[in-house]
Amino acid sequence: MARVEVKQLLEAGVHFGHLTRKWNPNMAPYIYMERNGIHVINLYKTVAKLDETNEALSKIAASGRKILFVATKKQAKDIVAEKAAAVNMPYITERWPGGMLTNFVTIRKAVKKMASIDRMKKDGTFLTLSKKERLQVDRLRAKLEKNLGSISEMTRLPGALFIVDTMREHIAVKEAQKLNIPIFAMVDTNCDPRDVDYLIPSNDDASKSIDIIMTEVTNAVAEGLAERKAEKGDAAEKKDKAPKKKVAAEKPAPTPAKVDTKPAPMVANVPDVEVNVEATKEAVAKDAKADDLTKVEGIGPKAAEALVAAGIATFADLSKGEAEKIKEILTAASSRMAHLDPTSWPKQAKMAAEGKWDELKEWQDNTKGGVE
């Protein structure tokens, strides 16, 4: 999916790592060589990992889930804010608010407070306050806008996190791990790649390096969003055409007598028709498309693949599955699943299978990591 070439990455300085004495040994597979006391990143592996990351991010975006971009370092914050805003995704570029994910309900209350201040200004209530109170409210609004303005439209936990520099954003990493939210990150030679689900070995300190990686990543997200929009358009067209087909089918109904006038030839061919119908049903069952299981809170792309491989491909399958058996499959895919409540997945899947999306969203907003 990535259209970037190794030469472009080289020109942007993506290959520069940290001093050899600051390296993390777990990054050894992604290091090409050492020169002048600095590790050099293998850009061929960077391109391969970028392809893998883009594909996964595109799927998450196509499923309708939000991807939260996190970068608070000076050389990355402006770039990340610009690129994330371009694809309408939430981002954190100021201080990471503690409990942003694990205490999301409280964070949402702070965002609602910001909305209530805006309503006060619109309906004239704000003007009834004293000068000192208005000043305090304005300061509070400015503070909330600075720290949480970029996530004001994020009404539920994100489907994934994209982080620039996992060492600096270690609190965000820990919170995402606790809730089993997939982590995507630019990982330098001084970081631990084991903390990340999808890593891009790259220089996370140079603005040019961050810019080129973020451009590729947000392009993949934009493709996923475009795919989702196209699917919605196709679904709307099918819905519009459906009533016309029903009307056409209802017209020949008043003439059943003509059908019954010559029963003999039809009776002779009944066995063949039955065999064909069964074969058709089998073919349809095999070709049935799997549901997007990542819409269930706590199930990322890797976990969804593991479930499909185990024969659980639809929301209906997941809702009828045994909780402990599902947990075994998911724990094998990711050890972080071990602490989660196994009964939450079938419960969410049942709501999804019945098309109760509003109810599912409300449930996910009021829970943390599948625990009510």
C-alpha cells in the first residue's frame, strides 16, 4: 500500500538511529549497521513494516473506528496535528491527560463542560455572570480547548493509537495495553518494540522523518475512509432499488391456477431440484463474507484474524461461542487478552448481530476494557 521508496526515506533521514550506547537490544533485527557511534536503521524493513501498518490502519478506518494520534514532542506536534486534522482523526499534541483512556468517562465530562460553556455564550447566560466569573470561565474554556479540543468529537474509546516516540509517551502505551487497544508507532533504536503491535522502525526525532511517515500513514487512513464512504453509497443504492423489485414480484401472485394446471412434469424433476438447492445453499454459506469483528471493543485486527481462523467469522458465531473458548483463542493471539472479562465479547457480538448499534455504542462508552 505504501508508495514511498527507500531513496525518499534515505533523503528524509529516516535511517538515523540513536547513539549505540543508548540502544535497546530488542531493536537489533531492525538495525542495519553502526557508523560513527550511531546505529543505522534498515530502511528495507521500514518499508515492509510501513506497508503492514498502512494496511491495518486502513481496515480500522474503513470499519468506522477512530485512530488517536499522540505526539507531544516539539518537532512532531505541529506535523501530527496538521496530518491528523486533514483526515478528521483525533490527536493529542499537548500533555497526555492521565487516565485519558482508562478513565475515559471523566475525560468526556470535561469535554461536555467545554460544550456547556459554548451553549452559555450562545443563549446569553454567559452575560449574566460577573466580570470576574466570565474571566474564570474564559480561562477554563481556553485550557480545555488546548488540552482536549482535538478530541471533542471522540465519543468512545479509539480503535487504535498511533504514537510518535513510545518512550516519551509511555503512559499512553500503558493505558492502551491495559485496555487492549492496538498500538501503532514510529519506533527508534532506543525504544522497546515489544510494547507495540505494529511498529515502523524509523527516526522519531527529525521533523522530515516524522513528516514523510505521517504522510504515508494518513494517506492509508484516507483510503480506508474513502472505502467506507463507497460501501455506504452502494448500500444506499441497493436500499433504493429493493422496493421496486418487491412490487414487480407481487404482480403475478393473483394467477395460482395456471401454475397448478400441469403438475406432472414438475413432479418428475423434484429430486434434481432438491439436490441443486442444497448445493446452492452450501456454496452460499462458503462464500458468505465474514463480519468486521474489530467493531467489538477489545478485538483488534490480529485478534479478529485469529477468530476467523478458528471458524468464528460472524457476529452471530461470536455471540453463540463459549466465553472461555473465545478467550483461549484471543489470548493465543495476544497475551494482553488474559485479564479481560470473557463474557463481554459474546454480549457485544449479540448486540451487533441484532443490529443494535446505538445500544452497543452506549455500552462501549460506559465500560472500560470490557468491564462494566
